[in-house]
Amino acid sequence: MRLTKKIAIITGGASGMGLATVHRFLEEGASVVIADFNETKGLEAADQAARAGFKEQVLFKKTDVASEQHIEALIDLTLSHFGSLDIIFNNAGVGGAIGPLTETTTADWDYTFDVLAKGVFLGIKHAARTFKSQAKGGCIINTASIAGLSGDAGPLVYSAAKAAVISMTKAAAVELGPDKIRVNAICPGFINTPLADGGDPEATAKAFGKSQPWPEQGTGTHIAGAALFLASDDAEFVTGEHIVVDGGLTAAGPELSKRFPKSSARNGRYSGITKGSTGADAELRRL
Ligand SMILES: NC(=O)c1ccc[n+]([C@@H]2O[C@H](COP(=O)([O-])OP(=O)(O)OC[C@H]3O[C@@H](n4cnc5c(N)ncnc54)[C@H](O)[C@@H]3O)[C@@H](O)[C@H]2O)c1
């Protein structure tokens, strides 16, 4: 087991990729505090884990990650119940502001940034305080998104908040590195969770299975695997990094092979070399 005796907080742990990570961390020996705004689903998740044999290792705390008081109370509870803190996964999120930017209000912006960016900042801030006082290092993982890396993988405000998460990850890693506190982010691609499935997980599974070069949909367990790596000692020298977990979606970039299949380097019926504007003839072999 890779997380034996580790104590972890997972925000947004009642659903989707947070819930998948709760299961994975418990199986790997960690104790986990599920922190989520949704009390019903959070209690259900903790109850389900307890019935699966993890009663002593799991706790739920209703938390709004955008509230500093809530984050302080969450960390206090973790310390009083489990005695220390080793890992925080700042993962809670919402879609937030949608629609044309010309119609987006400052209230829409504030709600989105409060949850997605301020929530991550507060998690980093208070976990770092605890880690420093414990003087044994620590691990911070933040959920960003491929939306934070490009202009068309999410709505504008969401994308900006996720870019802020990537930026905070790097800045915090630099500041906290000397204390052996590692800070990394995960950038999920299309992952079939309640946030993304529009109430129809089966149709989403089909659609997401075709959304990237990898021929199957992205699931919460894919993100849990990346989070486990980042939380484990195997990632001891990894900090300030954002790991893209998207089945090759961003690697595909402009997808020229789909847009221009005939001239695609991969799909063509020839191999060999072309010589651009040199005036020299191409040397091609028909396949
Ligand atoms: N699903 C995707 O395709 C995708 C892609 C990239 C990034 N993400 C990000 O992954 C993270 C997890 O999303 P998911 O897809 O698992 O969604 P999800 O809806 O299944 O889970 C998100 C959880 O966060 C909780 N939450 C929302 N606001 C909160 C708040 N203020 N305080 C505490 N908890 C709160 C929700 O109650 C929910 O349980 C989010 O940060 C999301 O932006 C998702």
C-alpha cells in the first residue's frame, strides 16, 4: 500500500473524481476526510466507505471551500480526529459562469472564482500552515483543467480560474519547496462525472469515448490514479508540475489529420520526404 498511515483531505470528495480518489486513497491505506458542500452525498460517501471496511479511516465534513472559516474548521477537525495532515487534494469544483462573455455578470465571475480559485488558494494556505508547523513536509494537489491551458475547452471564467490554479500551483511550489511541501496540479480532460454528464452518463460515455485519441472515455479512476502518484513517495522530486490526464486530447492539438485527412502525415498513402520550397522534387514511396 502506497499511502499507509497518511492523512488526506479531499475536497469535492462526495462525487466524481474526488469520490474515486477517496476510494483509491482508502484502499492504499490512507485515512481520508471528505470535504464537500453537498452534505447528503458526502454523508452517503462516508457511509459507503465505512460499510466497505474503512470505518476508522473515513470522515465527512460539510465544507464550502470558498469560506476561510470552513477551511480552518476542516483542518482543525482533521487534526483533532486523525492527529496530523499529510495530503490535501483541492479538487472541489463547479462549472460556474456560462454563456457569452458579453452577458457574464460580476456576480457570475465572483461565484466561479470563489469556488475554483479562492477555494484552492485557501486549501493551499491552510494546509501549508499546518505542514510548516508539523515540520515533516506535505503534499498539495490541485485540480485544474485542460480548460486552463487553451481557449476553447471550457467557458471563459472557468478557464481563467483553472489557469489561476496552474499558476498558483507553480508559485506555491517555489515558495514551499524549501519546507519539502510539494504542490502539483492535475489537468483533467473530458471525464465522465456528474459535473460533465448532463444527467445522462451513458450518452456521455459514448461521446467522451470519441473525444480524444484514446478510444475510451475518461473516468474518475483515471484522475484518482494520477492523484495517487502525486501523493505517493514515488513523486518525491515532483513539484510545481501540472499533469495532463486527457487521453491525448491536448496532444492532438489542432487535429490536422481530422481536418485535412488526405494530406495528413499519418493517414496518407505515401511515405518519404517532401522538400518544401526548395524546388527539389519530393521523394515518395506509395504504400
Ligand atoms: N469532469 C470533467 O470533465 C472535468 C474536467 C476538468 C476539470 N474538472 C474539475 O474536476 C474537479 C472535480 O469535478 P468532477 O468532474 O468530479 O465534478 P462533480 O460534480 O462530480 O464533483 C465536484 C464536487 O465538488 C463539490 N463542490 C462544489 N462546490 C463546492 C464548494 N464550494 N465547496 C465544497 N465542495 C464543493 C460538489 O458538491 C461535488 O461533490 C472540479 O474542480 C472540476 O472543475 C472536471
